[in-house]
Amino acid sequence: MIHEDFFANAMGVFIRYGFRKTSMDDIATAVGLSRQAIYNRFGNKDALFTAVVDAAVQKYYRNASVALKDNSRPLRQRLLEASMCSAGEYIEALRSSPHSYEVIALTNAEAGELADTLREEFNHFAAELLLNENVFIDTAAARDALFVIETASNGLLHKAKTLQEYHDGMETVIRTVVPGTPKTQLTE
């Protein structure tokens, strides 16, 4: 069985060298397996990259969902932590790599249907959470807020030079988009 570290280490190699310049020997060295073992499991570099991207997408949405479910912390803090899962361990490596645009473009292309499905499930769950905690009174407003948060996150992932800069930007976005106290209905 392939462990999560395998995929994280492989992604680190793709970020460092870019997809085109990464060799299976580079991957084998980074993950501690033989090149042949990797070929036997994945077949080729394209299939390996797809598996690496799928693992990263699944890890993001799994960790983001866990962050949102932690009712021991304020909602804004949970939303920020969920957003931080998308930046995760790769943002600083991407910023220091001359191959970051290639890797980001290929990752976005590969993520495809899996990312769309998981994003929709996550947004449904997050919108329900915003409604259940009385932050918004209708689903459309909750989904609009989540759209703004996701769009800002994507922009900051491209703009922020450090994980701290991404964090600070997302903190501002969430503070601006999500009301600080639950909305209440006017009583007559």
C-alpha cells in the first residue's frame, strides 16, 4: 500500500524539477522505492502524476472537512483552517520553484472531475454549516460567501509568496465575508 508520504514526496519532486524534467529516478530516490516498483504500480509518469494530484485533492478536502467539523473553535477560525489546507505544504515550495506555473497548470488540468465532485460535496457541507450556525439565513447567501472565499483563496495561492502571507490574506477575506455574530430574525 502506498502511504500519504509517498504522494507528498513525489509532489515535492514534481514541484522542484517540473513535470517534464522529473525522472522516475528522481521520484524513486525521493520516495524510497525502486524505479521498477513505481513503474509496476503506476505504469508511467503521467499516471503517477495523476495519482499524486488525486491524493493531494483528497487530502485537502478531507482535512478541510475535519477543520470545519471542529465545533470547539469559532466558525471564522475553522473556515481559515479549512482554507489553509489548500495552501498546505506546497505553497512555499511552489514559490521557490521556477516550474511552479507548469505544475499548477498540470495540477489544475489533472484534478478535473474528482476535484469538482469533492468541491461540490465540501461546499454543500460548508453551506449547511453556515446555515445551521445562523450565519446566513438562506442557502444562496451561504454559497455566495463560499464562492468569494474560494475565489480569494485561488488568487492568494498565486499571489502570496509565503504561507504566512496566504494566511493573513485569507484571514482578511473571511473576516470581511463572514459576519462576526450570527444573524437573527427580527421579531414583530
